[in-house]
Amino acid sequence: MYDDVMKTMLAEYGAITLKGIHHFIPDKEPKKYLYDLVTDYPNRGGKGFRPGLCIASCRAHGGTLAQAINPAVTLELLHNAFLIHDDIEDESFYRRNKPAMHRYTSQSIAVNVGDAMHVLSLYPLLKTKEHMGHAITEKLFLEIRHMVTESVEGQAMELGWRQDNICELSDTDYLRMILKKTCWYTCIHPIRIGAIIGSNGKVDPDIFNRLGYYMGTAFQIQDDVLNLLAEEKKYGKEIGGDIIEGKRTLILIHLLQRCNETERKKIKAHLAKPIKDRSQVTAHYILNLMQRYDSINYAKNISKYMAGAALKEFYTIFSRLKDSRDKTFMESIILYMINRDY
């Protein structure tokens, strides 16, 4: 049941957000090399967690869809801008079952489209003044500023580890990086922003930080696992791409901590090469090691633990709010993470 609720409402809020994105895209030239491309990644679909959480948090706290939609559009534009740039930085081939933008245009055009989406995301946020006034809108700008800052800092950490081929990492290193790179912009700030709007600034947004951290961490670890195990068509990216790209996932960190010296040297040699020179044969070898050393199951268990902690936080915080469709929707996302079948 929770699975149906989650999928139905993600689709509903996703469609509303996509319509809002189209509303804010200029109808002018250059279209072929810019504005038509801005809607490419959003049109491909996606999970829609960020706008969904923002709208649901707003409505659960007494707000309306009209109040939440523009900030939700801002979040989704920023998310897709990050994806375009991430695909370039990771040298990815696919995004949502289609070629990554830089693969069918060029890196230069894709970078420019991502830059444009960052700029375009600001106007919907500014338009929030019409519903919420200047003071609340200023609070939301500060939320977005913090969210983007944390995200790029987390990305810098991961890119730096890959550039310098740092392999002596701990679970704590990974969790710190994911807090910055994923949790703030996937869960914490969308929930905070929605609650600020819905309560007209009366709620203390810091109460959602632990909830969003646990949710975001569970989400990211599950995404890392799916990259290794899911069917490519279902997942929407190249399977095992994280191994080729050298991402320091919890799975890889666990493996590097437990494999023998010969195996570790082979993994480090693989990661030391440019991405284009990394072998699929070696990537398959590393995947087999991850299974042999139970690294994937280890990550699954950590994800389940985090999702369970998120559920406890959710009940603690949201028990004071009246029952609603949006409250049930947020609960269903966490229950889905706990019961997810890989």
C-alpha cells in the first residue's frame, strides 16, 4: 500500500512541477542550443523526491500547493542542473535511459545549459514573494544558498578523492561526504523549505535535519547498490558505472578495508587510470570481490538502519500534525526504503 501511495503522489507532484518548469523557460532564441535543452532532463522523468518532499511538507504543515510550487520548481531545476554537470564530471554515458546531454551535444553546450538552469531556478523562488511575502522569501533564499554550498562542497570532496586516488577512507568519511553532497539537497532542505512555507515561518527548520540526514543517506546507499545490481533499463544509467567512474561508495570503501593486499593493489591500479582506460573486465572483477567480501550486503544493512532511524524521527516530529494524505506520503517514502526489494 505504501508503495502505491508513494508512486502515485510522486507522479502527481512531479507532473505539476514539470508544468511549472515549462512555465519559466523563456520562449525565445537560442532554442536549439539552449532553451530546448533546458527541459530535456526534466522531461525524461525521474524520482521527483525533492519537489515531492517540499510540497508534501508544506501541505502537511498547513500550507497550499500554490505556496509550494515555485520553490519546488527551483529545487527541481537545480537538481537537473547538477545532473548535467555531474554527468560531465563523471564521464557518464546515460541518464534516465537516454544518452547523457554531453554525449549527444558537446561538453561545452551541456555545461552552458547547466549554468542556465542554475540562473533560471532563481526566478521561481523570487516569485514566492507573491504568496509568502518578503521575509519568508528571504528565508528560502538562505535555505537554497546553504543547500547549494553544501552540495558543491560534498561534490568537491568526492572529486578530490578520485583525482588524488585516495583509497584510505572510512565509513565516517563517506557519511560526511554524503551529508554534504546528497542529504542537504535531496531531503533536508526540501523538507525544511516546505515546513517554513506551510507554517509561515513558525516552525524551527532545524528539527528536520536528522530526519533528512537519515533519509538522504538511506536513499544514496540504495542508489549505490542499485548501480551494481539493477537491470540497466530499470535503473536508467549504465550498470556498474560507479566502479568505472571510481566513486567512493560505502561498498567500495568496505571492500578496500577488507580485501587482501594483492587485491587492494589491483583495485588502486584500476582507479589510478583515466576513466576511458579503465577495463570492464577489471570492473567485473571488483564487483565479484564486493560480493565475496559481503560489501554489498553490508551497505544494504546500513541503508536499512538509516531508514529505520528516519522513520523514528518522522514519527517523533510529525505525530504533532494532523493526519493527511501528504503526511502519509512522506511516511510511505521511508517505509519504501525500509522494505525495498533490490
